Amino acid sequence: MRRFALGGTRTRVLLAVLALVSLAAVFTTRVARKMPDFEVYRTAGERAMAAEPLYRAEDGHYQFKYLPAFALIAAPLAMAPAQAAKGAWFAISAVLVMVLLGLSLRALPEVRRPPVLLLVVTFVAMAKFYAHELVLGQVNVLFAVLAVLAIVWMRRGRELGAGALLALAVIVKPYAVMFLPWLAVRRSRAAFAAMILGLAVLLALPAARYGWQGNLQLHADWWHTVTATTAPNLANPDNVSLRAMFTRWLGEDSAAPTLAAAAAAVLLAMAAIVIAGRGALTTPDPLEGSLLLLMIPLLSPQGWDYVLLIGTPAVMLLINDLPALPQGLRALTIAAIAAIALSIFDLMGRAAYTTFMRLSLITVFVLIEIAALVTLRFRRAA
């Protein structure tokens, strides 16, 4: 199998400059008046600086649903003028998309296709999610960068740094807690210990503004907000979670919660089997970490479709190792990646897109991608 070296510096710089110029044009013409989730973070930052309650029912659909420490991290956004802060957030997010692609390439156990091909095809496959992320002003790309950088650092033996990155990822998006059991069963426990210690420090951080009792109350309010807002979101066609899929297929008053829990248990069992099957592989972490990232939007009851962008390293790994898959599964995987990439409202039209999302076909296609990753492990390809 032919191996490829990573691309040259000139090419990467040129692509970055062109992308930034294009994104700047998009921001000034289409995005500047949007980014509603960014406003949620900025408001939370203002409240944290004033030691005010963070979780308020009157905020409606745009309630703050992140851990209290995230509000403190977002506080600098509230110090700058609104439009300047929004522009900076957009620019940083755009750069992080490119960083995510680059890190996904570096995380591959072995680069078997031309790097430029992997970058371009993966970008096209995930572009709809990147665009949605930027328009909303979300933090999924930041979360993904932290997680994939942690995987890269594990490959380089930087276990303590990797654990610290994953602890920070939990503050950005709490479902990063899924990485804890994985770190606990790896050959080295250093990343696990660093993640536990990092979480203890970060979770205690709001006490500096709110006091110890206030910090405990904030975490209780966070839990109530997250659990109370889950059920209404299941009916949203943009929700790609297993719970939403079964709810749309069977109705609200059905066995949907039980079936979703059973399906989630099967996915987690598959992940455990994949991890147990690493054997003597020299670089097992990239596939295992990518598999967990791809599963997260399906397991989280609030797994919106654009959260699938965190599966970027999984999609790049599949594109890289397609020849190692059985012919039938290879064809299904290609079809799944293409169908997800092309499921765009403007391309499909309102009726077709609405039907596509209500049938939860994106979730079905992601399950195919998960099956392909599991197969790669048992074929010892990654």
C-alpha cells in the first residue's frame, strides 16, 4: 500500500488565505445578523461577570445549557463590542474548521491517499455541517478540535496534556464525559488521571464568583435545564439522536425511549468490543476516538444534525481506508457519506428535504458509517 507524506506549507497557507477571504465575504453579506447561539454565550458571560443566575426559563429556546464554567470562559466575549466580538468568534470558528481537518489528517494511523484528496473530499462531505455551525455561532468545532488534538497528543505520548484537553472539552460540551471510560481502560492511565483532575478544577471554577454553595446551585440548575428541555426537542426534524429517530418513527406515546436505550446500549457495547479488540495494534487510539465522536450525536438526546461535524476524523478515516472494507459495505459507506453531504435544503427542495429529515435517514446513514469503522478494526486496518 502506497503511503503519502503530508502536504507542503505553501499549499496549506494558500488554501487557508483563500478560505479566510471567502469566509470574510460570507460573514459580511450573510452571517453578521445571525449567530443566535453566540448571543447565548455572550449573555451567559455577562451574567457570570455579575454573578447572576445563568439558567433562566424566560430565555425560551435559547436557554443556556452548558456547564457553569463555560460561562466564565465566555466572559471575554461580553467585554468587547457586540459586532466586534461576533466577527472575532466567526473568524476563530472558521480557522478552527481548517484546524480540525488538519488534525484529522494527522490523527490517521497511516495516510493511504493523497492528503489534498483527503482534505478536499472530507471538507465537501461535511461542508453543510460546517456552514450551519458558523451561521449559528456554535462551539462544536471547538469541541472537536480539543478532542482530536487530544487523540493526536496520545499518539505522541503526551498523555497528561491529552487528558487536560478532554477535561476542557467536557466544559465546552458535557458529552465529552464519554471519553472517561475509554481513557480508564487504555494502556496508560495518565490521560485518565489528568482528565479527572482537570474536571475537578474546572467544575470548581465558578465558586470564585458564586461561592461554594452558589456553584452547587448552578450545577443543580444546569441539570434541571438540560433534562427539562430534552423532550420538546425530540420532535424537531433536525435532531439526529436515536431517541428522536424512534420517537418520529413510532410516536411520542410508544416504546421509543426503550428502543432508543437498547440501541444506545448496543452502540456502546460495539465501542467496548472495538476497544477490547485493539490487540497489538500500534496506533489504536485514532479509530477508537473517532468512533466515540461519531456516536455522540446519536447518543445525546439533543444531538442536532450539525453536531455531526465532530465526526470529521471518522469520515476522513473511512475515506482513507475504503479499500479495506468488504465490497458491499464499501458501496454502502460511499453512499452514506454522499447522501449526508448532499442532503441540503437548497439542493433537495422543501418537500424532499422535510421528508428526508423526518425519516431520520441521516441517523441511518451514520449507523452505516459506524458499522464501517467497526469492520475496519476487525480487519485490523486501523
